[in-house]
Amino acid sequence: MTTPRTPKYQVIAADLSAKIRGGELPPGSALPPQKELSGLYGVTLATLRQALQQLEADGLLSQQPGRGTFVAEPRAAYRLDSLRGFAEDLRAQGHVVATQILGQAVGTPPAWAAAHLGDRPPAVRLERLRLLAGRPAVHQVSWIRGAALAEADLSATSLYQALADQGVVVQRATEAVRPGALDQATATLLRQPAGTPAFHSERITYGLDDRALVADRATILGTLLEIRTERAITGLTVSWAQLA
């Protein structure tokens, strides 16, 4: 039985991928011009472009019209298929994550949070800045039912773990993520120009009694993070909603 030959573009993609992942081609470096690359690999421009398109789809390359092809900066993935906190998610992927607490106090939830938690205080307002490898990546404001976590040290402990330490069991969470851009205030916190692409997330976390425990809004830097999901016959359900 004859073994099928691997298409040439896949061979090229695998070779370039190995060089990128191995550090031979570092982030931000430019690849040789396409005509030169096609000659080096002994293929047509069409075959080379197939390989480059595959690597771009994999997030390893960035093709910039008029400038050339560059090795992409590594992006962390914000997963939607796990019930974990942001920092836990990224640490599980091997990233270095730090948390700065910008504010933590008992207060009255605003209308959007009260709609889920109920408008009776107390609730803890927790404002955090998440840094990925030392770079600001996410600004989060969470409203937590009750006042038990008002004095808790949440700079090194996840919110879900802190709830568990209080005997509170998290059952499920709903989350909506919409594309947008940084406003001036958040841009300053994330050290980016206003208008930089971002994701806006609203997550509501529920306990065993199906009461909302946490109402959370986050602004996620779109140039540093991407969203990934894994789909199976049974598993994550993805639904699409029309934006007004």
C-alpha cells in the first residue's frame, strides 16, 4: 500500500513552525520575501502562500500588505469552555500572571450588577488589573454577594478559590463577550491608546441554589489575548446573539 505524500505546503508550514517555536525565528522578525522563500523551498509562489496562510491561521505569522510577513507576537488564549478564573486559566497554559488590586470595599451594586445580585447591600466591589508577563492585559470589576471577602487577600488567590474557602460552591457561570475598543480611562490603565481593539466580557457566576454570587465585567486587551473554544458532540454549547 502506497503511503500518501504530505503536501508540499504542509511540509513548508511544519518547517517554519518548528523554527518559530524553537526560537530560530523570534517574534517580530521578518521572513524573507515570498519570491526568495519559494526559491529556497523549491516551490511555486502559490504553494508557498498556502503554507503562509496556514501559519497565519495558526497565529504564528502576520502578513502585512506592503510590508511583508512577520512572526506574530505570542498570544494567550482566553478559554470559554472552563469554569475557572482568568488567572487560573492562563497559568494552566503556562503563562505568568499577576494581579493588582485597584479597589476592594463594600458598596452598593450599580444597576447592571444589582439586576443579577439583587439591589440589597452589602456586596463587595473588587477592581483588579491582570498583568500577563508584566504587561497589563485585563481590567476587571467584580461585584460579590455579601461582605465576607471585603478583607480577603485576592492578589494571589483566585476569587473562585476564595469563595470555596468560605464554603461557597460555584455551580455554573454565564458569559457574554462582545468586540469593542478601549475607552480613555481603561486605555490608561492598560497602557494603550484609546480605541485599541478589546473584548468586553460580562460574566455572572451562580451557586448551588442558583442565586448569582458574582457579577463581573472585564475589558480584555484584544491585541494580547484571543478567544478559543473546543467543540464536541457533547460539551461546550456555543450560541450566537444578534447585537442591537
